[in-house]
Amino acid sequence: MTQLVGAIDQGTTGTRFILFDHAGATVAAAHKEHRQIYPRPGWVEHDPLEIWRNTLEVAALALDRAREGGARIELAAIGIANQRETTLVWDRRTGAPLGNAIVWQDTRVGELVAAYARAGGRDRFRAKTGLPLASYFSALKLRWLLDNSPDARKRAEAGELLFGTVDSWLIWNLTGGPAVGRHITDVSNASRTQLMDLRRLAWDAELLDAFAVPDAMLPRIVSSSAVYGEAAVEPLRGVKIAAALGDQQAALLGQACIEPGEVKNTYGTGCFVLMNTGHKLVASTAGLISTVAFRLGEGEARYALEGSVAVAGALVQWLRDNLGIIATSAEIETLAASVPDNGDVYLVPAFSGLYAPHWNEGARGTIVGLTRFATKAHLARAALEATAYQTRDVLEAMEKDSGIPVRALRVDGGMSVNALLMQFQADILNAQVVRSAVAETTALGAAYAAGLATGYWTGMDELARNWRASATWAPRMASDERARLIANWKRAVTRSLDWLG
């Protein structure tokens, strides 16, 4: 009998279930996409029931694949990593969602953000939460749901409705749903709601009052690594549910960024750069956010500085689906490599504003530097480079806040397979870029947290020994060329800011 650890990786575009062995290697996996629902411009929704069905389907498929050929396996535990900030409300008695989940990318609360900022400034809650006012986080999405769904506020105050991010929704359903389901969230996900005090790791009455959120609907805040209960549904019945982390915090653990100053970037739909700051909560003055990295068992929480970029891989999808410049996402590297440089074309993908370090809700996408010389290849190259430039902006802010120079960046995610992008990233950072041998570091981090909670892995040192690189890129760009490109990028960004006034 081979003992494995499973991970549910519930992301923005789909759900994975992956089985890992003791060395952190993938044994079997399955993935299924879910619908992206766009009811109005700026609105992005997911169907919670579709996500739940897909979770069970990919778990069953991955387990079947692991057992092919008569292999005998058992699961020591499962962990959950999830898209963060995405906001759900459901009926405590029936389990029926109030409506679709409001996704982290959704900007419908823009007017609420502006109203709150006028009343006390954009950073009025930053001291407690580490977060500026933005459409990104959960609190205002939840307020919008309560204000715009019939009788929702009354029902929430009566304890009839439950709020959660995707981790809460999955754990509640996995542990039995109505009457018996565990209504919990871990500290990393709670830190993204803008309702939790970062230092006390507890819901804050002042914040709940400010956002008009009834405490009766809130999940209990728990450690990121602990046995929460057992699954009560097939195909996972009886398996211990022992971890939950926001996806980017899970990737930080999966990348074995254990020591303060270690940094990872996940190149997915967006880009998410996290620096482990250890047990020290570092307040950002350079446009980043302070967040909980994870809490293992009853130990002290570890914190991180984070810079989130809204559009990275989504920009490649835009070139494919909206402009038809490429037929598949994989084609962008070949097309971009067909020209020696960007032809002085810069693309700022501020489709829903700019996140860190600018936090400019009114920014919109901009292409500058176009001449008759420019081709679709230059546009493709500018799109790839935009991801590297945005990452550099975040790392520059990180160095200012932490006082720690970034010598190496650990990378993962779909776009990290693009060698052209990774080399340009190293060049524009003037730092080493190192890609993990395990592509699915988000799922691996969730598995690690679950395995630590159940004794499958003994400690952080064991995780560090598991980590290995698959590729490394060193900078080779001349310093004057680097400076010229960065200056032009910064000029391009200024053109996109405050487009909506």
C-alpha cells in the first residue's frame, strides 16, 4: 500500500486534483475548467455548484489514474488551495448559493471603493488589515451581495446565510454540508477579506461594522495546517482534510520559500509575487500589501509582502481570443521570438485597473509606441514583456519595503515554461530566475501543509530538501539597455493611469 497526499487546487479558470508522494513528485492528476461568466462589463462570476461538481469529478479521475495497473494507494490527507478573495454566500440549511460567486477580478464595487476612500482615505484600514481599499478584496463584494440580493441582509443577521471564500465553500461541502459541515477558513484566506486583524488573526468588530457585515455569517478562522475533519462524500470519504491556504500562499510553501527574504512569482491568469518576511509583519509604504503567508499548527503565523498583477496570462488569452493574433497560447513565444526586440512598442494591460504597486482603479489598457514598422510579432513581444515589467515594478517595491535585495526569483505557473519570457525577466530584474522542477507548486504547498498536519512530512527542513530546479536564467542584458527599457515602460504606465478620471 502506497501512502500519498492529495491536493485540491481550485483556481480562477479550473480545478485540479493532484496526488503527491513523499518526495513531492506528482503521481497522478486531473483538471477541469469551469465557465467564466461576464454578465456586464467589469463583472466576473463563477457558478459555485459547478466548482463543487468539478472538484469531486477531478478527485475521482485522479484517484482512478493513480490506481491504474492495480496500484494500491491510500490518502494520508488532503489539502486545499484556492483562488482568493472570490466571494460566496449560501443558505446554511439547504446549501444553495445565494447566486454566483463574485470573482476576485470583478470590479462592480468600484463606486463603493471610491465612496469609502472619500470618507477616510484609501489606506484607512491598512493598519489593521495590511490592505488598501480596492475592488480586489472580499469585504466590499460581500457588502454588495448583502445590499443587492432580496432579504439577504435580514437573513444573514438571523444566521441563515453563510459567507466564505472558496476554501470555506469546499470544506463545508466536503464535511457534509447542511447541519454538519464545518464552516471555517484559514488565516491566509481570512487575511484577504479585509475583515481580519492581521496581528490578532481574528475578525475585527470595527471592520465588520464599517463594511456592514453581520458576524453571524462568518466562518471560524483556523490554522492553515491542522486536521479540520474527515470528508463525508465520495470519492474522498473518510480522508482527513488537513490544510487550506490561499493559492499564492500555498505556492510560497510549495516553492519552499521558508526563510525571510525568499521570493516567488506565480505566472498565471495574473502574476503574484510573495516575499516571506517570517514572523515579522512588514507594513508596506511602497504600494504592496501585507498578508499572512501561513500558520502551521499552533505555531506563530508567518507573514509576507505581496504584489499582485491583475493581468499576465490573461493578456495572452486576450491576444488569442479577442484579437486573433495567435491561435493557441503556446504560439506566442515563437511569434515574439521572430523579432529581435519590441520595436519600441509597450503594452500596459490595465484591463481592470492596475494593482500593485500603483493601485489605480481608473487605469485602463494602453498600447504606446506604434509606428508603421510595428507588426503583430512586436505586439506579441510587448505582451510578454509587460508581464516581466510588472513583476519588476513589484520587486522594486519589495526591496524598498523589506530592505532585502532580491538576488533570485523562484518561478512557477503556466507562463514559466516560456523561455523567452523567463530570460527577459532575468534581464530586466538583473537577477537570477529559477524555475521549480514541480510545475504545480500551488497544489504541492497545499499537500505539504496537509502532510505536516498529519505527520506525513516531519518539518520544514524536509520540504526544503525536496525542492529542486528545472531551469535557471541569468541576466545578460547591458545595464544601459536595461535602464532605457525600464524608463520607457514607466512612461507607458503613466499614459494608462487615471484614464477613467
